[in-house]
Amino acid sequence: MFDKILAPYKGLSREVWFMALTMLINRAGAMVIPFLSLYLTNYLGFSAGQVGWVLSFYGFGSLAGVFLGGKLADKLGYYKVMYFSLLATGLVFFTIQFITEFYTLCLGIFTLTLVADTFRPSVWVALDDYSLPENRTRSVTLIRLAINLGFSAGPALGGLLIMFLSYRSLFWVDGITCVIAGLIIIFFLKQKTRVKNKSERDQAVNASPYKDVNYLIFWLAMFFIGFTFMQFFSTLPLYYSQSLKLEEGEIGLLLAMNGLLIFVFEMPFVNALEKSKLDSLKIVIGGTFLLVLSFLVLNIGTWVGWAIVGVVLITFGEMFGFPFSNAYALDRSKRGNQGSYMAMYSMSFSMAHILGPNAGMQFSAKFGFEATWYLMAFICLLACMVLLWLQKKEA
């Protein structure tokens, strides 16, 4: 029995497991961001408008950080970028807790996410280096599991720290976990492949993601998918509260179901699909169609059961779509500068983070939730069509 449970995890390299440990520690310590809006309003006394601007600077810093991280990964190597980003992020967390003035804090939050998100492209480049072609998607899935476990534990621990200590304690814990994660990388990992010299990087520019037409088509589809998926963390909780009349605890259980299902089912499913040798794009298309259904079921009625079905569908869509879209991006990145390719992949979600939640909230306020779910289903369907077009081009 245990052999069957552990089978999907066998064959992954030591480095991938240390990467997963790094992500688990780092994300479990990610306590400031979930409570940032409460910290700004309850502790610093900022207005709702000011909070909105601070969160916007968070998104812009993320976008800039991902772009810069891709460039640095190609120039310096993923190893240096990963540990430098984590150590520097820890120092910024230690410092930013003492900033209380609005404009300075906007700059501080921008700096925080700029430094922190230079880490993201390097993670995927490192995974490609530490994995074999036959287990690359499972390596990505293990990292996703670590991130989900960390994100599940982080807010719970953060709430306890606020209750028994203070908001400022979050910054110390977040900073310390970043430093610990950085030290794990320094002591237990290393760069395996040689970093390209300037001449080799210049040659690779000819195959950069910005000149790769098929990759641009793929990026557009991933932006559409990310745009709709962001509703899970913004507009959907509001719908649960206002239309289904659920309490905060019940909403928390619905959202927690996502992480639990991923923890239990993602690795076995990915392992089975990886063995089936199905084309990555076909699996992403199937996952995206599940996202279409996840929004449509919400318009059947206001029974809470439909909300549960919606969460199950969006979770399985995520499980099928995200690991294999990442695998496609990694395979495509072999054409040129890997860091830039994976940065562009991450930027699709950064852009979705900036635009998706605000657009969903504004549209639902003006036209209602029913129209919003139809719109999101249409955008997901559009992503399916774009991916089908890409698949036909590559056939």
C-alpha cells in the first residue's frame, strides 16, 4: 500500500527534495502578505484607497522582479540569484516593518516584491537542471505541493502571531524564514550546468521568448487562464459571502479544500499522466476546460453544493493545467535563454495578478456575479481555443 503511495515520489533527485524543503520553509513563513491589507488598515490606519495603491505597487514590483530575475538567471546562473534573492528579501522584511509613511511604504513594498520575485524564474530553471526529462513534471508538482503546504500553514501561524504577539512579529518571522531558505540553498545545492558566457547569451537572443511566436501564443493563453484563476482569491470569496450567505469559517473551509485536494491527488495524477506520454498541451487544454465548467456551475443555483462542485472543478483544472503548462515552458526554453523564457511564463501570472482581481471585482459590482461567471467561462474557453490553435501550429 505504502509503495503505491510513495511510487510517484520515487526517482526525484536529492536537489529537487532540497528545493521543495526550501519552498516549504519559505512559503510557511509567508505571513505578511495574507495580512497586509489588515496591517495597513488596523495597524497603520491607511484608508481603503491607500491600501489599494500599496497592493498595486506589490503587483508592479512582482512584475519587475520576475523580468529582472530571468535576465539575472541567464547572466549569473540560477544558483546565485536564488540565494541572493532570499537573503536580500529577508533583510527587506526586517527593514520594512519600521516604515509607516504612505509613499515610503509604497516604495518599500515595490522593493520587497522586486527583490523577492527575482527568485521565481530561477526556481524553474533550477528544476530543469536538477530533473530528468521523464520526471520533470513530477519535480514541478513536488514544488507545487511544498508551496501549497507552506501557504496553508503560513496564514494560520500568522494569525496566532498577531493574536499573541503583534503584526510586527510577522515581518521578523517572514525575514528569518527567507534567510533560512537562502542558507539551505548555499549549503546543500549548487549550479550543475555551466553559466553561458556573453557570446553564447548573445547568440541565444535570436531564440528569445519575445521572438518565439508559438511561445507568445502560449503566453497569451496562460494570461487568460491566470486572469480567471485569480478570481478564486478575490471575487469568489465575495460571492460566497454575499450570494450564498456563508460565514468566514465556511468560506475558509471551501478555500482550504483546494489545497487539500492538491495535496492528496496532484502527484498521483501527474505521475499517471506523465507515464501516459500525452502531449502537455492536450492536458493543459483539458484542465482549462474544467475551469470553464467551474464557473458555469455557479450559475445553476445558489445551493452551496454547486460552490463545492465549482471548487473541485477549479482545483482539478489547476492540477492538470499548471504543472504541464510549466513543463511545456521548460521544454520550449531549451531554444534560448532559459531564465528569460521562465520569467516570461511567470510574468503571465504577474500580469493576471495585477489585472484579474480588480477587473473581476469591478465587473461583478456593475453587472452582478452571474454575468461575471459567464465572462470568466468565456475567457477560459478563449484560452482553450488559443491552445488548440497553438497545438495545430506545432503539429
